[in-house]
Amino acid sequence: MNKRLTKWILALAGLFMITVVAAGCSSNKTVATLKGGRITQEEYYKEMKSSSQGKQTLQTMIITKALEDQYGKSVSTKQVDKEYNKYKSQYGSSFSSILQQNGMTTAQFKKNIRTNLLTKVALKKNKKVTNKDLQKEWKNYQPKITVAHILVAKKSTAEEVITKLQDGGDFTKLAKEYSTDSATKNKGGKLAAFDNDTTSIDSDFKTAAYKLNKVGDYTTTPVKTSYGYSVIKLLKKPAKGNMKDHEAELKSKIYASWLQDSTTMQKVISKVLKNADVSIKDSDLKDVLSGYVSSSSTSSKK
């Protein structure tokens, strides 16, 4: 669980972390002194702007400011806090240490969350879901299902559980007796409803669960996952129904997919930057937004 949050933090930080650099500064103000002399603000700026990290920082600052200017009113402090508290609650006492390990403060993490939320708003404002998009998503759509599982360390133990179930054993009692999943064993092994897009569930587990057709069916062979071996029982599997009834959910899935698509997001950010009418004043940095807009689209007047 911690690894997933760490990966998320690093990815988000890489895209949106803001490091303040004195852009275009002509001052000789001292940044640091040492026996051999000093490092001035101007020297530091020249070094930073010539590095890929420095250019990435400027690019990030421009994009973030453009997003804030155009969509800032659409993201509230309450929304940011809600998202922050969700992660804090999910990872409990280890959350602070994970932030610390990645060199992030609470304020920085919240700023990253805000930028992420602003990006989602920009996506929805600049790219609308069409009926064709909905039809395509509907073809692969599967409603969320609810299952219970008994998690054990060894395949032979899982086979023992399956044998007892086939002999008429009670799944709830067996979960309490055998399962190593402390969060669910005393609840009959019941898990929260999930679908194929749920990232917290192992893919092999999801595949096996969706193969169960009738409520009460269970897997007759152990299901191997990264956590061990599971025996899965189907508790609820709603019918697919009509597309119109699931339109909001389908749109949510489509936007989530687009958010992870670099080509789509490049086009969205390009529109945001075009609306921002960015003007690069330092000719050495004129191509800093080349991944999003042509150099002719931004001026580089001194």
C-alpha cells in the first residue's frame, strides 16, 4: 500500500512540484559564500536555465499559473483537504513518514493535489465526452461486483479450504479460521465492491472474481496473487443494464483514462497555454514550452 502512494507522490511531484527560481534576474545578490568566493543570484539563474531540471521547473511554473488563473475558482480548499484526508486516512501512521522520505511537506503535497484537481477541471472544460466515446466505453463496461475471500499463504492451505467448502463448510466460519486478511476475516472475508478499473485489487484476483456467475459460487482452484492464495466467493453481481443508467459512471471512467493519456493531456495543456498568452522574455528559454506549443506561439522579447 505504501509503495502505491510513494509512486503516486513521485509521479505527481515530477509533473507539478514548484521550485522557485529567480527568473530573468539581473541582480548580483549573493546566494552562497565560501572560502573561494561567492555564488551570485545571476550565476545561479544562468546555471539553472541551462539545465533540463531548470527548464522543467519553469515549464511547470508556467503551466501551474495558467491553470490557476483559468480554473482556480473551480477548486476549493475544501476539495483539496478532502483529497488530502483520504490519503492520510488510507495510509494511517505511515503517511507522514512517506511524505518525509520523498522530501515533501504537507503544504507541498496539498499544492500538488490542488494542481492535479485543476488539471482534471481543465480536461473536462477542454474535451467533452461524445456519444461515440460512451458507446466504446460501454462495450467493455462491467458493473462493480462484491465478493468475499479467504486469503492464505500456501496453495495447499487454499486447497484444504476449498475441500471443506465442497463438503458443506461455511465460508464465513472458514474465513475467520483460515484467512490471513485481518481487515476482512471477521466479516466473512467481504471486500468492498470493485470493478476492472479498481487499482487496489490484484488483476488476477479481478479476473477470477468476474468469472463467477451466480451468487454463492466460489473458485474451485486457488487464485494466486501478490498477497498469497485466495478462495473467492461471489456475493453480488448486478446485471449490466442500460447505458443511459450508467452514463455518469462511464464519463468518469473515460475522463480517468484520458487523464493518463499523454497525447490527450498534451492537447489540453496546449489549449490552456494558448489561452494564457505566454510570453517568454529570455531568448535562451524560448523553447521551454515546445512540447506543448510552437516557438512562434510564444514571444521572447528581452
